[in-house]
Amino acid sequence: MRSFSKSPSFDILQFLLLIALIFWFFNRSVLDMGYHWQWYQIPRYLYVWDDSGFVAGPLLYGLGVTIKISVVSLIFAFVIGLITALLRLSNSIPGKVVSRLYLEVSRNTPLLIQLFFLYFVMGPILGLDRFWAAVLALSLFEGAYASEIFRSGIVSVEKGQWEACHSLGLSYKHAYRFAVLPQAVRRILPPLASQAISLIKDSALVSTIAVYDLTMEAQALISETFLTFELWFTVALMYLVITISLSFLVSYLEKRMASPYRSDLSF
């Protein structure tokens, strides 16, 4: 029982119970206002079946756009974060200055302002469309936070590991690649997962520049159908499914990486 209470499944169960309680509260409030639920209309905005077979509806299409933006931005954010962390830990004065300036600007200005600046100001100059402006804004914003996570993980590696690498004649590049980064990644995997979940939720802001992601599709449907509560609850559930799936994936990776010496070797 104690092991279950400390597992991610218990946390997810608590979260689902909280969502159920919130849903019950809003249901009672809406009933008091005389609102009539129309859940039966929601499936057709998710998918339809016609002569050609399965056809994704607006919400599933928007979900696909959200996942695409999140995955591409996540890759770029982790690359930017790792490069920034390495620059901050390097002996290069210009590298430290540039990385520090980037961190301060990204972390101390709202993501919405950065998104508007990249799309309306830098977009015409760089030839960025809505999708890539959204990806660039999310990557730079989340990359700043990821860089601190990478830096803390690298700094946490014991000094003896560096000394062992130098005694073996390894260069800094190979020491990072074969000794330091593998150990750092194991330690920073949970906060990196939290940052990835934050990126997925922050991606909803791309609807402000008319990127038809999940949030934008929901807003368009609400303006047409006035199914406000049903659509927003459905969108919240879809985001919840994505983030819970990511949490399970990270939990699985943590268990796989917890033991560096595995016994399931095949010959």
C-alpha cells in the first residue's frame, strides 16, 4: 500500500478524482443556471464515418497540430537548452555573456509578448509563417528553462568523474559525451518531463496568432455552436490524456535508466 501511494499511478488517481470533483461542482452550478448539457453533439466534432471511412473532426485535427508543434518545439528547446548550458559552463566570455543575456530576456518576458514579436516583427524579416513562428517562440522560451535544468544536472556530477576522464586521456567533448551527460540526464529526467508538460500547455497560446491548434479549433466551434462547457471540458480531457501519457513514458524511462547494469542481456 505504501509503495502504491508513492507511485505515479496514485498521483494520477488523485488528479482524476480532483477533476471529477471539479466537474461535479461545475455541473451543479450549471444546473442552477438552467444550462442543458449537449454531450451527444461532441463526437461529431472529434470524428465522423462516411463512405471513405474514418475522417478526423476539427478537434482531432487541432490535436494533431498541437502535438506536431509540441514535438518540434520540444526537440529544439532541449537542443537550445543544452547548448546554452554548455556555453554558461564554458571558459568563453562571449559565450557566457550571450547565454546569460538570452536567459534573462527569455525568462523575464511573457511568452505571449515573445510570440507576437517573433510573428509580427521578425516573421516578415525572416520569412516565418505562423507555424514556425510559434515553434521558434516556444523553443526559445522553454529552452531558457531547460538550460538551467541541464546546467544543474551537469554541475551535480561529481568532480571525480571529470578527473577520471582526464586521467584516461579523454577530451572535454568525449568526457561530456561518454561520462557526464549520461549521468546528468538520469538526474534531470523528471524536471525535463515537467518542462515538456509545461510546453504542451503553453502551446495553447499559439491560437493568438491564428494557428489552428486544439485551442483555436475549440474557440471556433464554440463561436458556432455555443457548446462552451462541453467543448472546453473535452479539450481539457484531451490535454490531460497527452500529459498523462507523457508522464507514464517518463516514468518508464526512469525505471529503465535507474539500473545501468541490466541482466536481460541477449547473446
